[in-house]
Amino acid sequence: MKKITTMILAVLAMTAFTFAQEEESYTMFDNTRFVVKSDKYKEFGKAMAHHNKTYHSGGPYHANVWNIVIGEDAGHMVWSMGPCTYTQHDDRPDGEEHMEDWLGNVMPNIKYIESSNLWKMDDKLSYSPEGDARSSKLSIRVYDLEDWQSYRFKELLTKVIEVYKEKEYEHTLGTYWSQFDVKADEDVAIVWGFNDWAFFDNDSKFMADFEDVHGKGSWFKFLEELRGSVKGAKDEVWEIVPQISGDME
């Protein structure tokens, strides 16, 4: 019995590996959160700008620096590289000059690294209108899912995306899954891109639109299902810091 179980697990693992290898392309970001020393912001800005514009200005290794302005980690920053794949990640800049610049010039200005993780976009559960431009701000809601309830959460998001497509919303919605179990309460992130804070002044008609697409009473059923699939959630707003990010493409 033990041999049979081992063989089944081996087949499942090989199948998962094969599917991963066959996947042609996807969007994934390498995010590192950190806190800058309070008396080293000037030195940090100069060092980070030089590093990103020298080593992370294009392609899959392009890096942006985001400032967290809303949330429990307000004041922290995020260094984000991508979009890249795991295969591309193998060839990321890591030569001697790169590491000497990062360790010798950037890191001395950082108080501590809070966390690092990879976040992969779920294309089927994301939406981007035609002609969408790069966003300078991100509104992010991170969900802590109940155990074994990701399938229910995906079903709910499918209904949300259907509304976005049917009503042709003007702003993006991206769904990103945590690739590693770094923080127990961070399973999936829903990301809305925007450029002006007036974005939050717009009257939300989502409930009405949801019921128009899915039928009367569907919104409250949706909320009941959502409560049954998540343990909790937290919000953040990020603003890009272009001066110390890689050159915009």
C-alpha cells in the first residue's frame, strides 16, 4: 500500500511539473518589502536609483519601487521586479558588479527586509480594458482564504470578471496568487490600477451591475459565499516612485 501511494504521488508531481513546463507565458512579479533607515532616505534614493537604472531598466528584470501609503505597513517600500517567469528568473542580474552595488550601496541604507515573495497573475481571473495605460497607483486587497476553499473563491471571482467584461469597466483588476507560503494570511491579492485619487470618489455601481448580470438577489448570495471562503482581508494603497525605479519602458 505504501509503494502504491508513493507511486501515485510521484505521478502527480511529474504531471504538475509537466504542465508547468508546457505553460508558454504568464505574468509574475518578484516583490521584496523593506524599511529604509529614517536618516538615510537621501542616500537610499541615490543608491536605489543608480542600481535600478543600471541593472533593472528593461525586459523581465525591470524594477519599480513602490511606496505603501495606506495600510498597516504604511511607510514601508516594495521593490518589484518583472513581469518575469521562473525560467527568466534563473537569468536575473546577479553578477559580481550587481551584487557589490546592491550589498555595498543599497543595503546599508535599509533598516530591514520584511519579506520577499513571488506573485503570479491569474489571467482567467483578471481584467484589463483596451488601451489601458500603466498605473501609477495600486489599490490592493489581500485575502486570507479558508483552508481548501480556493476553488470557491475562484468561482466567485469568475462572476466578478463577468461583470467587468459585460459592463466594460475602465479600470483594471488583476488577481495574483502567492507562490510561496511566506505569510499565513496572504493567499491571493486583488489589484486595481488607477492614476488619480479621484478614483475613490466615483460612485460604485458594482452591486447593481452584479445583479444586472447575474440576477436579482445574486449580490447577497455572493457575499454569503465570500464569507464562507475567506478568513479575512486587508487593504493597501501603493504609489510608484519613478525617480528611483528603472527607466519606464
